[in-house]
Amino acid sequence: MRKDLSHLPPAEPASYEFEADFEWVLAHINELTETYPDKWVAIVDKQVVAVGETIGAVEKEAFTKTNRKEFPVLFLEGQIYVYSHQLKI
């Protein structure tokens, strides 16, 4: 069952810097995935500024290095994963 979130204010639009960095990610996704398979990566000013095993560590490192509070962080899967679940009732 979905929760009713209509009482929450709409999310703020992303900053120009975030949008530019995200566009850069999309243009370089293949090389990023090849270079950083199965890692979390933070992008600031169209550069990889932090790489790690956990999203929290990557966010903290990126903020510490750049003092920016909004930036793309993504997990780059190095291979295709298939998850399966059988519902037993």
C-alpha cells in the first residue's frame, strides 16, 4: 500500500550545477562504469571527486573536498545483476 505524500511540499528543482554534472555523467557512463565497477561515485564540476564502497562515505568525502551540498552520486554496476524472489503464500 502506498503512503499518501500529498501533504509534503514539492521537491526543490535541482541546481544548474547538479544538472550539468548529471548530463556529464550520462555522456560518460560507459567509461565511468568500466573504470569504477561496483563502486559509488560522486561527481562535482564534471569530475569524479570520490569513489567508495558505501554511499555515505562517498557523500562525506565529496562534501569535505568541495563543500558542495548537491551533487550526483551513483552506483556503477560492473555487470548485469538479476534479482529474483518467489512469493510464497
